[in-house]
Amino acid sequence: MNLILGFLASIGRTVLAGLASMGRITLFASDTLSHLARPPFYWREFLHALVQIGWLSLPVVGMTALFTGGALALQIYAGGARFNAETVVPSIVAIGLTRELGPVLGGLMVAARVASSIAAEIGTMKVTEQIDALTTLSTNPMKYLTLPRVLAATLAVPVLVGVGDVLGIMGGFLVGIGRLDFGAATYLHNTIDFLETWDVVSGLIKGAAFGFIVALMGCYYGMNSGRGAQGVGRATKSAVVAASVLILASNYLLTELFFAS
Amino acid sequence: MIELHNVHKAFGSNRVLRGVNLTIPSATSLVIIGGSGTGKSVALKCILGLVRPDSGTITLDGQDVTRGDRDAFLARFGMLFQGGALFDSLPVWQNVAFRLLRGSLKRPLSEAREIAIEKLRRVGLKPDVADKFPAELSGGMQKRVGLARAIAAEPEIIFFDEPTTGLDPIMAGVINDLIREIVTEMGATAMTITHDMTSVRAIADNVAMLHDGVIKWTGPVSEMDHSGDPYLDQFIHGRAEGPIEAVR
């Protein structure tokens, strides 16, 4: 009996800790967004974050999309050949990338690159008292550090997803004409004909949501980093794990929402 | 005048401040001494609002520090952190002029840079340091940049958290003189935390000894050597034997 109660208590504790954590993150997010309406806005920090998150993530997101598009073309061709539907390769590659793989893989790559870097940077600032120093210099750390990063990621990741969509389709195109004997004009024709505006837009909306999640997790875990190198290391790891899990979970919820509408 | 009345602060089960009562008159220099981990930095951070006390009141010129315009309140303060706390991503001069580049004290870029270089000179650093990044400086130089930042906007009240730790004796003397000068010339109120008894004698008008979360002794620096307080005596003479346990 005691064993069962102990087991149930441990589940209860885990659920309560999870709910408390969600509550803290929600409060952190609302605090961040509340600064949008209150000046000053630190444009320099925002532009710096835009370059760090957007421009410098372009190679990794672009390469991921390019190779994924190529691999996807091969897989769809192999599957489609089983029921003589090889011609669907261009349209399935385009739809799969724009609606699902582009935003999800792009989001996960940005999570690995950006959430870790933000958490490590802000965590180090916290343990070296730089966050306290900002406060004593009449500068709100949420306004100066968090808001510019969250806003930059929310705007930059959809752009990255858009570029990733193009490169992914190009990857499929290169494999299609080089390896699967598609004609270039036919491939492009099939891609454009079956692709709808909503396919692209829904992926970009997902990208914005994932960008928000990535930067928010980086900032949240950085701001709540423990002491010393171990504390910063733990914050970095937690930021990447939380951002990745939330990206996958919110991807399902957004897909369900788009599917229902 | 800054007044702390019955201030308590605990971190989990660790009760750091257990009823601190302290008064710092305007335009005077108070030095807080005490063993490591006795809550000196916590007391200082409570005044600035960086740490929220569990109970008790802290007032500045009679006003509760937790109420009123926070930006206006903080604009009256300068703070030198123990490790310098310089912003890695900014060059030295922008660190020093941080407050002058944004907010209510904003100045034109060239003027802010000039002020920064002048403050750097005041703490014994050459102008060529201005364009370097904090990571390119030694620990002692970083500390002096931190000091220059603390005084850049000429605040009314300046807190120094171990200002001479990590500096050679000559530079420590320069910094002690500078702190003294700031109090006498600028009429600033200074509150310093240090373990360095040479600094205490050079900087302080008044001394407060914090131990076990309470102020054990406070009085003018001139009375420190014959206070008759066993805790203070042990601390200022650095004796291993006495009421303060060496292992804490």
C-alpha cells in the first residue's frame, strides 16, 4: 500500500512541478510581451539579435532543407513506384516541405543553435552579475535582453523557413532531374501546379511560433540559470530540450488547428 | 540618508540577514566588514532592490525604497560589483558610458565617449583601453573599468563591493584615495564592503561589523581599535582564536 501511495505521490509531485514550470514560463512570456507596449525599445539590440538569429542561422537551416528535399524526393519516388505514382514526387516534396518539414526541421535546427547560445550568454551574464549591473544602470533586463531576442526570432525564423522551403524544393528538383529522370520543366510544373498559398503561409506561421518558442526558452532558462559553469551548462541543456519538445508539441497543435479550419 | 530597520532575508533554510539595523548619513562613507558569507553583499543588494527582503524596511531620505519611481531611484546610485560585471559584448568605453548612452541621462555619442575616457583616466587607465573589450583586460583593469562605470554619471550614492580585491597594493591605494575623493569632492554617500583593513582605514568615516546576520558593532573608524567588542577585535586583528569560528 505504501509503495502504491509513494508511486502516486511521485507522479503528483512531477505533475505539480510541471504545472508550476508552465505557469512560470507563461508569466515570463507575458512579462516579455508587456514590454512591447512600453518604451524604450532597444533597436540596436534587436538588429544585433536579428543578425545573430536570422542571418547566421541561414547556412545550417539552408543545408538542412536542401538535403532533406533531396532525400524526400528519393523516398517518395521509392514509395510512389509501388503503385505507379512516381509523378507525385514534385508536389509531395513541395507540400511536405512547406507545410511540415521546413518549419519543423528549421525550428529544431534554430533551437539547437540559438536557444543554446541565448541561454549560455544570458546565464553567464547572470552568474557574473551582469544582469544585476544592468538593473543598477536603470536598464530593465527583460526589455534589454529578452524582448529584442524574442521579437527577432519570431520575425527571423519564418524568413528562414521561407528560404528553407525554396532550397528544399531545389534539393528535390536536383535529385528529381539528376537521379530520377524527371524533365526540369515537368518537375517545376508539377511543383507549382499543386502548391497552394496556404501550404506556404501555414508553414510560415509555424515558423513564427517556433521562433518565439526558441528565443523564449533560451531567455527563460538563461535568466533562471544556476550558479557556476554547471548552472549555465544545465540552463543551456534545458533550453534546447524544452524548445525542441515545445516545437514538436506546438507543431501538432497548430497542424490540428489548420486541419480543422 | 539610508536606513535599514530590522531587515531579514533567508535563502531557503539559510537565514542570511536576521534583523539588520543600520543608518548611513548622507555624504559619509560607511564600510561594512565581516567574514565571508555573512550577508554583506545581500544587505547591499537589498537596498538596491536586487534582492527583496523577507521583512523589515529600507528607506532613502525617509522614502521606502520599494515604492515610487524605480528608474529615478536607481539613477541616484552607482555600483561597483565584486567581479566588475562588465558587459562582454561592449567595448570598454561603452561599458563606462552605458548610462550616458540611453535613458534619461542620454548624451551625444562623442560627449559620452569623452566622459568615459576622462573617468578611465581617473581610475588610472590610459585612453587606448577605451576601445578594447573587457575580455582583453586583466582582472585588476576590469575592476577599475567597473569603478569608472560606477562614477560615470556622478551618482549621489555609490556602493563598492570589495573594490580593492585582486589589485596590487599600489593600485589598491589609488582606488582607496579615489573613493575618499569621491566622498569629499562630490559629496557622495559611499557604502563599501571590504575585507582589506588598510582600505577600511583609508575609506571609512564609519564602520559596521556584520556577523551572524546582525550588526555586531557600528561606530566611527577612529573608535574601531578600542571598541572593546570581541568580534570586531578578532576580525580587525585577523586572529584565528575568538568568538568568530574559523570554520563556518
